[in-house]
Amino acid sequence: MIKTPYLLFLGDAPDQLGAKVAIGIKDWRPENAVAQLRMEGCQANLGIQDMTLAEAKAAGAKTLVIGVANRGGIISNAWKVVLKDALAMGYDLASGLHNLLCDEADLVEVATANGCVLHDVRVPSVQYPIANGKKRSGKRCLTVGTDCSVGKMYTAMAMDAEMRKRGLKSAFRATGQTGILITGGGVPLDAVIADFMAGSVEYLTPDNDPDHWDHIEGQGSLFHVSYSGVTMALVHGGQPDALILGHEPTRLHMRGLPEYQQPSLENLRDVALTLARVGNPDCQVVGISVNTQHMSDAEAMSYLAEVEARMGLPTVDPIRIGAGRLVDALASI
């Protein structure tokens, strides 16, 4: 078990999206976020107090969480200076990077010497089966995006929270480092061996009551040449009954791929639904979630109305205006 509360380490994140792990923890578990720790040149800001290691320790922080999701998931030498200092002060460390803490001999040495624990949440803890594609009881909803980091996790968590508020049966199923650090459990999907990825999603979303909804955390994008594999595993292993389309309309290109443009929502709808119906012929696209954080209220409402009129689907920003209409759309399934 990872000790709480956390000091959120943003390192030298190049932009706000780079700190999406820390942002997710701050937004969904604010009681666990004592403060943020930023290095020189960091371009991310959670809007919470900056503290040194010593200040956060005095304020009760027990674990330094690496809240950065950089390309390739690498622990830099500059970060290590901070991480070693934290271990020397008695902090545990938690990370969801591909570069595992336990593989860094110098960090292991300092942790051992100080009686601290290194938590690598991206290490699968279960021997997952190969997917069998058999229909499971219960219902499942998956958000698929036009790109990475468009709000798929936030959409699933907002829908789960709305259903719970209504007294409905619901669970959020984490499939990435941020979701796991927020909820304390899940499948680190992009660290699972490829042949077992879809099976791990089946494992995560087992048989359930007929009126129970699993809200599966989406990953990657079917249209992102770097990360489409993990999305396909979710589409097939999740056997979703409902798809939500996720989009961030202000981007000039796919994240990390300046040569590639985001697909249209129509294209995403057609491709995702075709693939989803391989495992569940009854799957439906029921709504659209738009990340409007970079728009004014007027711009956002105008864009949402235009998309809804064009696509014929309830279209909301679940953070700006709530997920109620997306939950309402599940009632017909």
C-alpha cells in the first residue's frame, strides 16, 4: 500500500500535459496532495503550494510521487538528485514510469539504507490470461479519443461519480498509472505483454450484475501511431456496450507527432465502432466528451452545440458542465 498523503514531483515537465499524473491526483484526490515540488524550468503548475522536501515532510507528506508522464518514461540524472534526497529524508517513492525505480541500483541502495519503499505501479502484479472473447454479464463503457491525453480518464471518472451519486451500480476501472495512483488498483495496461493485454482487460472487467456499469479508463488512440496498440486491447478486451468519443479541439496536431493531424469525430466514430463490434456486435456510440479547458465559456458552449447538432449525440465537457447527459445516454442500453 502506498502511504498517503503525497508530495507531487513535477520535475522539469515541459508543459501542463506532461504533469497529467499529478494533475489527476490533485483533481480527484486533493486530500492526498500536500504540495508540489518543481525543478528549474518546469512549465507545469498544479495551482497548489510549492514546498521543499523538508517543508512537505513537516506538513505530513509520506510519499514523493513522480507526477510526470514524459515520452519514454525516463528517470533523468537531474531527477535522481531530488529522488535520493527524498529517500534520505525518509520518503517512500512512487512512480508509474516505464523506467522502473527498482531497476535503478543507486535508488535501491539509498532506499534500503533508509528503510524506504520504492513503488513501481507500472509493474503487473497478476499473470493475466489470453483473452477468450466470451460475453460477460454486466455492462461496460469505454471512452476512445481522437488523440492521447484528451480527457478519457476524466470522462470515465466523472461518469462513475455521477452514477454513484444517483445510487446506480458503477465502478471505475483504472488502466494506467494515474488511475491506479488515484484509486489504488487496476491494470498497468501498457506494461502488460502484448499477447495478454486484451486478457488483462477481461480480467479487470469480470462478470457483474446485469445493471452494473464498468467505466473503463481509455488509453492512447486508435489513430495515434505510437500508442494505438493499447487502445485496441481496450476495445476488444473491454467488449464495451457503449462508446464515448473523446476530443480536444484546440490542438494543431497529434500529441508528440507534428506530422499527423487529429481525425474527425466522424472518422473516430466509424473506425472505433467497427472494431468494437468485433467483440460486441451490439456496441453503440452514445455520446461525446469534449475537453474545452483551453476555451472560454462562450467558445466552449458554441462548440459543444455545433458538434451535437452535427453528430446527433449528447455532447458535453464533463468537467465544465457535468457528465449527467452522458449517463442519461446509457439508460437506453
